[in-house]
Amino acid sequence: MNVHPQSNSDSTGKDCPSALIPIEAEGFHAFADAYALDGQWVIFLSIAGYKDAVKAIRARLLTNHWLNVGIHEICLLPKTKYGTNVKALPSGIVHTAVFMKNDLGQSQTYYALTARPEPTVSDLYFTALIKHSIVPVHSGWKAWLYKRAVQRKEVEALTAHGIHGVKVILDDESLAGDVSVALKKGKLRNVFDNVSLLPFSKTSARI
């Protein structure tokens, strides 16, 4: 999962100055400068604080204990792979990022995150689509693709602070069928030469 630098969002999805959110676990205290949650499940969590507190909080999180982050009670999603990145700052503060790893072979559910300012949900959905779907798509179709995903409940904004994120559920067979129909009806501009959408293959192209 890639997260790009910079940040500017809160849990309501509106832009606001970055703020630190308190974290508490078994008497240890630190702060979160960014997080993305799918319900109570951690997709991404950035923790900062004194070394011992951050170490204890990270250990509890990675052993499937619950944490309090602001108004949220959170935990890692069971049976899911996570990665961590730890950095000690010159001030003595330690920064740790905990992030879910997209399992490309085991799931149709993916998460797209960015800390860039003012992205749209449709932008993040399209990013996830071109990265994970094997159906050939074009950037000029972005609005249509996003509208379709909303109608099929295949995209959902995450609860987030300091970053933006979406949850995407991919069904390549259904997507390929809908794109084929839209092309035949003229709803989408055909930008591919001699590319068959159905049946599609792992070598399908994207633009």
C-alpha cells in the first residue's frame, strides 16, 4: 500500500489543519497524526510519542489488542498482513507507521490511500482500479467508472484523519461486462484497438 507525502484531512472528509489525536492503551499515551479506518479496523495508523510509549502501543496493536484513538476504538483486522515502519527523530520522539498490506492473490477488496491535498474519491477509486484490475480502462472514463462503482456499492470512503482513503471491491468479470455494454451503447469512447474485454486476460492493457 503506497501513501504519498503531505496531509490535510479529518475524519469527516473535510480539509482542515493537521492535528494530533490522542492514543491510549493500557495506561500508555501517544498521538496519531494520521489514520485511516474501515469501521473499527486499522488500514493505516501513524503514531508519534516517546519511545517507550510508542513501543508499548505498537506491541499491543500488533498482538491484536484494542486501542483508543480519539473517539475511535480500533484494532487490526484479523487474519490480515500488516507492515510497520519505525523512525527515531532527533528530538527523541519516535514515529511508527502501521499499515495493511494489500493481499493481491487472496482478496477482491483493496484500499487506496493518499496524503495529497484535496483528492476526490473518484480519483482514488480510479487509482485502485488501474493498479489492481485486469480490465483495460481509460482515464476519460473516470466519471462513468466511479458512478458505476457507487451504484454497485463497490467503493466507500474510509474514516480518516491527516490522509484520504477509500475501500474498493473489485469484480473484474462484472466490470468487463458493464464496460462492454457501455461501449456498444456509445456511453464510453472506444480508445482501444482490437482489445477484447470478454473474456479478459492477465495481459489486458491499461491507459
